[in-house]
Amino acid sequence: MNAEIQVPSIFARYANNQTVFQVKGNTVGECLHNLGKQSPGLAKLILDKNGNLGHAYDVYINGESAYPNEMTRPVKDGDKLNIVMLIYGG
Amino acid sequence: MLTTEERERYDRQIMLYGFGEEGQEKLKKARVFIAGAGGLGSPAAIYLVAAGVGTIRIADHDTVELSNLNRQVLHWDEDTGNKKVDSAVAKLTRLNPTIKIEAIAETITPDNVSQLVDHFDLIVDAMDNLPTRYLLNKTAIEKDIPFFHGAVYGFEGRAMTVIPGKSACLNCLYHGAAVKEEKFPVIGVTPAVIGCIQATEVIKYIVGLGDLLTDRLLNYDGLKMTFTELKVRKDPNCEHCGNLQGR
């Protein structure tokens, strides 16, 4: 499946100013690992040492939360994935 | 009952369809607790005071530092070294002397949070740390007080409104996740945008207008100049609000 992943703008510096990626994968996990191949810097931020989604991140598929079990959620052709980082600043 | 001066002061918003003097009187009777007098708390407080919310209690234990002044617009150069709440009350009173403004120069803790928000109708989450945000969220759910969340980082920010027993809460959004908290980058216009969204939600809730940001996370990206809406589901197993589902 071909999907699009959008990452927060603050991550642009880790990916040559890119924040939107075209990826392949049948699940969110496969898509994120494909993203990691395109941008190892992003993978280090978003995925933990076991290759799972870091606890400070959430994934939304077409605007809907993929929580829980995000990594095994199926992805369809044309799906848009958003990576959302936990922020706390005020 | 509005005074002649209040009718004149709020004339332009009383003109709004669905607002009227009845809406203004609702604002006058409302009691809003603002947690934090920083980047988010400043614009939220300014616009709530300008709109005529009758009673505002603003809590913050910090003192004003020079590095706050790029974004915390209630505090000016002359205020450095002073308590933020004192600086805030001074400015807000000058903006609208008809509003009752209470300053609480305390850290919000599990021991005092219930007392701090007691008898207040709404809570504005303008904090700068996650543990206190969770604490306020949980307290809001327990005491059935609507909770208006906002957060910022760099050019990005987000807002969500929590109606206890009805909509997803902050803990549903983040599932209790915690992060190592560090000094974060931020440009002042970002909390200005988000704080104003929080104030807009508060005014809408009090007056009873429009659609609230419930079960929706509004994500603002100032660099791309986009607003993205993400659906947030109420988690039936949420440690803060799960047992209240369907109340």
C-alpha cells in the first residue's frame, strides 16, 4: 500500500527540511519503518530502541487516532498518516 | 443586570447574533480559573477580561524573568523580578477595572488543587508542564468542571476542550504518557494564537454559542500556516474519565 506520512514541522531539520513522505506498508508499523529507511534521523526520534512507536508520539490515520496497538493497524492505499508529538509548553 | 457603562463597553459583542445582553450577563456571572500566567495564560486572560468574564482567578508561582518577555505579554520589562500574578493583576485591572481578579502565587499541587478550583465554573490549562496538566485534568473530571487545554512548542500549538462525562479528556489524548521536560523553544505568536483559541472556547461555552473543540484536537502549524483537526476518542479505560463514561 502507498501512504503519506506527515511529521511535525519541528522535525524538518532532521530530514532535509522535508515533513511529508510517501511510504509503502500494509500496517502503520511497516509505514514507519519505511519512513525510517528514508530518514534514519526521524526514525531515531519516533521509534524506540525496539522499533516500536515512542511513548511521546501518536499516529492518526486520516485524522482518526490509531491508538491502541498503533503499529499493527492496517493501512490502505492513499491513507494519510499524521505523527503527533506530545507537547507540554505554555 | 448590566450597567450603562457595561452596555457601552461590550456593545460590539452584544451585537453578535445569539449573544445579546443575556450572553453578556452570563459572562459577568462566570468564574474562570486560569492555571498559569505565562505564554498561554497571558492572551487567554487578556481576552477573557476584555470580554467581561466576571471573576478570574489566576495561579502561578513564578516570578517574571527577562527571557519570558518574548511571549508572556502580560509582563513587561519593568516587571522583571516581580511575581507573575501581581504583574498580571496590575495589567488586567487597568484593562478592565470592573472584573474581579484574584491572584494566587502558589504552585498547583495535589494538596491544593481542589481548593484552588473550588467554586469555579471553568479551568483554562495554561501550564508549562505535563504533570500539572494531568493533575488539573483529573481534578476537572472529578469536580465536573469544563477544562480548556492548550499547549505550544516552537511554531506549533494545539487546543482541545474537555467536557467531563461527555468528551475525551487530556489523559484520553496522551494515555498518561510522560516525557523528559526541558526548556523548549517558542515564538510568542504561537501561544498568542493558542491562548486566544482557548479564550474563544471559554466564551462560547459560557454564552452557549457554536461548536466546541470536544473530541477534536486542533493542531496549529505556524510555519506551514495550517490548522489540522484530529479526532480524539474517549477512552473507556481512561484512568481519569473512563469510569464516568455515559454519566
